[in-house]
Amino acid sequence: LRRDNTITIPTPSDYAEICGRNYVINAPPVPANVIISITGFDNNISISDPLNPSATISGLNPSPEGLINIIFWNISSGKCTDAVRIRIKSFTPPTTPYLGSDISFCEKDTVYLNTINSSSVGLVGSLSWRVIPGEGSGTFVNSTSAGTFFTNIGYGQNKVVLSIANGVCPILRDTIAIHKYKKPENLIISNIGSNLCGDTL
């Protein structure tokens, strides 16, 4: 009779959150007499090297909300076997915001702002509009919408930033400057050397 002794194997984390569709397991090294194999619960998932503890998992299924993918990290030593279920939450990178050119106007209190990309592609992520502190003033009617009215605009330059975030993915931002000019109270026309006919200039 042969008895295989129970051995302790360092295993990878059983949960991870990633941005995108690829994940490197980065498991600790294992003893020479231990065999590791990696399998995917979803047939669409591919594994760079199923026998490599640090294999790359590709084809994970992301979604705006974060979809859970299941991977099995299988261990065998002699007749002893075990498995670790790894849950990988995959997020789609957020939409890249684009606000276009800076805006200038005179004595206007409200302007409509929107991210141009949202009209051509499906918007991914959570949006947030804000005025950069110390660089202007104003109020957003809906600070979490792709398009919003910006009102109560202060005179001078007002810098506005739109941020789009999704899960653990890097936050993407774009900034636009809104210049509000004050109309002069008295318009003085200088016409030195002009010829006058009667009282009309």
C-alpha cells in the first residue's frame, strides 16, 4: 500500500477584480511533485498554459456592472486532489469623454454641455460633472447625466471636468473652459478726425 501525504500548497487569491478581459493568476511556486492545471467554467475563456501556475486567462466576460467569471485552479499530488475556485470580476473600460472646444459668450447664464462620444457609442460607466475648485462657479442641473444644463455661470473663466468611471478601471476625464464675458455698461465710440454732418456720427 502507498499513502500520499497531505501537503500544503500556497494557492492564488480566490477573488479578483480587473479592468478588461485578461488576467494573470500569479500563483506562488509549487513543489516539483505537485501538478497544477487550470480550467475555465466558460468555454469562451482561453488559458495560455493550463499547467502553468502563472498562466494568463483571456476572453473573460466583462460588463458595465462587472460580470463574475469562474476559473478552477486544480491541484494533484499522487492520488490527492483539490481545487480552488477563483472568481474574477471583469469590468469594461469606461467610455472616453470628449467635451469639444472651449466655449465663450457674453451675458449668458445657461449653457448645455454633453460628452460627444455618448451620441455615437453606448456609454459605459458612471458620469460625474464638476467645476474644478478655485477655477470658476456654476450649477449642474443633472451632474450624473451624459448631457446637462450648466447654469448660474460666473463671470470670467470657468473650468468644468467630466469624469467617467467603471469599477476598478482607471477614471477617464475631459475638461472644458467656459468663458463668460460681461457686457460693457456704456459703449464709447471714439472717432477722432471723423467728419460730422449735423448731429449724426
